[in-house]
Amino acid sequence: MSRNMRSRRRVRNTSKRKYNNSVYVDGNTVRKVEVRPARRKAVRKKQAEVIPERPHRAVSMSTAYVCFWIFAILTAASVLIWYVRLRSEITASQKVISKLETKYSTLKQSNDEEYDRIVASVDLEEIKKKAMTEYGMRYPDENQVVGISGKDDDYVRQYGEIPDKK
């Protein structure tokens, strides 16, 4: 016998070509023996056991039942149409908002650039020179400066005369 024939043996039934038992031999010991159960015959229902269908149940739908389902379908359809319309309005609003935000950012950037250009074009030394030469302005003397105590605001409003320093 060849090596393959020794490693597997089949037990055959001569009347049918069906393998009932399979024995696998590996070397000199049997690792696992499997026995297949015999097939059972399918159980067939007898004609007397079959329950006849009742066709009158399939046809009997009352008017109220049909009206209920029509109402339910129409309600569901109207809710779905309302939802789709609402979603399309939201989408349109988001597009408008996006366009306005883009326009706002371009205007803000343009405004910032113009402001920076104006601030860069102002020369404070030239303004000081022009004020002193053309308009006769000068720095105040010590006796002209009056100190006012108050809050730490950016500016002070004067509502009356400033008293003279004694």
C-alpha cells in the first residue's frame, strides 16, 4: 500500500455508495473516530392535517380601516414634504450667510488695509513742524500745566473754568 492509502481508510457499504464511517489513522494511533448519524426521512404532512386558507379574511377590509391608512399615508407624505422644504430653506439660508460672511471679510480686510495706509502716511514730525512755524504753536510752560486728579479715563471733559494755580 502506498503512504496515502495507509493514512486514510474508508468503510464502504456495498449496497449504496455512501460513506457511513470514516476513520482517520495518523501513524500507529487513531486520533478521532467520527460516526455519522443515519439520515432521517423527511416528515410529510398528510392532506388532512393541512389547514385550509380562509379567503374571506383577506378581502374583508372595512371602510374605516382604509380611511385610517389613507389618512396615515397622507399625513406622512405631508410631513416629509414639509421637512424637505424646511431643509431646502435652511440650505439656502446657509448659502446666503456664507456669501455675506465672505463679503464682510473682504470689506474688513479692505478697510484694515486703508486704515494702515492712512496711519503710515501721517508724519507726526511734519505736523509738529508745521504747527510751530505756520500757526505759532509752542510747548506749554510749567505754570500753564494744571494737574487734575480723577479716574483713569482716556480723556477728561471740562465743564467749567480751571482754577488758577496760587
